[in-house]
Amino acid sequence: MAAVTALLDLLDLRQIDDADFEGRASHERHVRAFGGQVAAQALVAAGRTVESARPVNSLHVYFLRPGQPSEPILYRVARLRDGRSFTTRLVEGIQDDRVIFQMSASFHINESGVAHSESMPAAPSPNELRTFEDRFAGRDESDMERWFSRVEPFDIRYVNTTPFDPPAGEHPSRQQVWIKTKAGLSDDTLLHRCITAYASDLTLLDAVLLKHGMQWTDRSMMGASLDHAMWFHQPFRVDEWLLFDQASPIATGGRGLASAEVWTEDGRLVVSIVQEALLRPPGAGRREAPTT
């Protein structure tokens, strides 16, 4: 699948030296670089400096300034710690000599210890649901352009309503989405986690908008990611179905918070995600947008 190959190329960074990596431009026709792309590329850079026996177990991101999608990004990796069990890296994303992005990432060897997990929430099988393309067939492509270009590598199937649909009835603050890549991938653990970081920014904030009957196609609304955190609990593959069970516990002060638990089709909790975003509705004014 050409779209999956293009995503893999986007994540194949050019190594400049032991600390610096260059992420190529995405050639998107958008105002700001996609936060999921920047997070995924930064995780690739950090992972290149860590032995494969230590998979990433968490990452914490701050989006500081808008990135230009048509320009490459320099990722500079600082080796904060190389311990017996944990490795920690700090990554800065730089454009035009300015830091636009910062990520800390922790890598941990596989250890035995206490273990428990909640049960997977009820959800229909992805095979019972319409594809993204079928669901939005006939929609004005000018409204959907940025989303069509970003979801192309993924098979995305919504369980319930979306912020692309006209608001109707009650406004839920919970949403479920099945996601996987449209083509198989290698067994590289880091790659699966980097691509999941990319995918995590596609739908997570839907829960905030749904609660207020807002739509992504409203061009007068300003939305931008502020920070993003992920915890990777167990091995998984992003070329197999993953259920993103998403919710928004609060929105206040012009910021909305969203969280997600990510489950495999056989019921294992594999990733937890939290994201906060700036969401200014129409009429709220256009002030600083500090993020990608």
C-alpha cells in the first residue's frame, strides 16, 4: 500500500551524527505540521540511540511553537540516563533555529512483577463497521482534505458518531474507534509504537468536540495540541486492530482534556494516552497558537 510506504519513509530519519536526526517534510498543504507526525519522528530519533532490548514505555510531549509542514525538522537527542533498567532521552524538535517541540521518553527492559488489568469495554467487531472512506463518501473533500491525507495509511472504523457528522441529540463525551494500518509491517517493536504515536493524534480530541456538538470542519474554530503523553504497557502490533476507547473528562479555560485506553482485539490493554489541546470556538478571537 503506497500510503503505508509513504508513512514509513516519513519515519525513516536521516542520521546526521550521534545526537542529531533530520525528519523529512510531509508536503502537507496545511498551516501547521501534524503533531502526530512530529511525535512519531521524535520517538524514532530517541529510539535510534537505545538498544532494542529496551522498548519505550512512556513519552511526554510539549508542543511549543507551530511547525512548518513543508520544511524538515531537526531532532536533537540528549542522553539523560542509561541505567541498569531504564534509559531516558530528551528530544528537541528544531526549525529555523527555534525549538518547536520537546519530548522526554523512557525505555525499560522487560521485567517480571505484579500484574493486573481492567477488562476491555464492550465494542462491536471492526468487521461490522464501515470504513472511513465508505462512511464519508460524497462529503465535500475541501472540508475533509487534511483528514483524508492523514488517515490514508490507516483503516479507521468509528463505532459511534464523529465530529465530522452534523450534531444530533445528546452530545456524548466518549467515543470508540478501531484503527490499524492498511498493510502489514515488520516485527520492529519501536516502529509499531512510533506509528501508534502518529495515529494517537488522529481521533483523540474527538471526544472533546463531541461533548459540545462541535465539528472539525468548522474553519472558524481554532484547535491545537498543547501536550501529549503515552504509556506503553504490553507488546502489540499496529497492523492488527486496536480499539481506541476515548473520553473527555473536562474542558475549561479554553483547553480540553482527552484520554484513551487502547485495546487489542483479544482484550489486552496495551497503551494509555492523555492529551490536552487549545480549543477556541468561533468568536473567541485568534491569539497565539503555541503548538503544531
